[in-house]
Amino acid sequence: MAKINPERMQILTMLQEGKISVSEAERLLDAIGNGRSQPSEQRFLRLRVLEQGQIAVNLRIPLELVQSFAQVASVIAGMSTAWETVASRIEAGMDGRIVEFEQPNENRKVEILVE
């Protein structure tokens, strides 16, 4: 079950009790980011490239900056996976390993994780 932050719960309770309207609740939820991660719960994207069993690249990026680094990451890792697939999985709230693939001819393994 997903954990609901206290601010979001308070807004939903006020809505349920009729203390605020639906439009006010929407505005407040937007103001707190629709209950997404707070700074203390910041999420990161990790790009890890292993070559011949050794870590060649171990990049950790705050999710807020991921779009800016998407092209860089694909160049570093030589990835053939479409970035749109990764982005859609992250937007859907996936955690852990998002993508993993191997390039056996080059003895390379690439992992993309959300932490």
C-alpha cells in the first residue's frame, strides 16, 4: 500500500468533511506536488554499466534532473533501449530496477534503477 504524506491526508480529510471545495483541494494538492516525494524522500535514477564484471559507470542523478541527462546517459552506456520506455516507467512510479540489458559481444551489462 502506498504511503500518503501527512499534508495530502489533511487536505483529503478537509475535503471529506466539507471544509474545502474540490477546486480548493486540487489547488492545495498541486501546491504540495500531488503528494509526491518530499525533499527528505528524494528519489534518484542510477545508471550502472558493468564491463567484464567491473563497474565502469556508476551514475546517480536526482529524478528532477533526469530529463536533462537522458541523452548523456544513453551515450555513456551505448544503450539501445528507448528513453520513452524508461521515462514512462518512472512516471508510473516504478522503483528498483527499471531496465537491465546485456551486450554479450562487448561483455557489458547496463542497469537503470530508481532508488
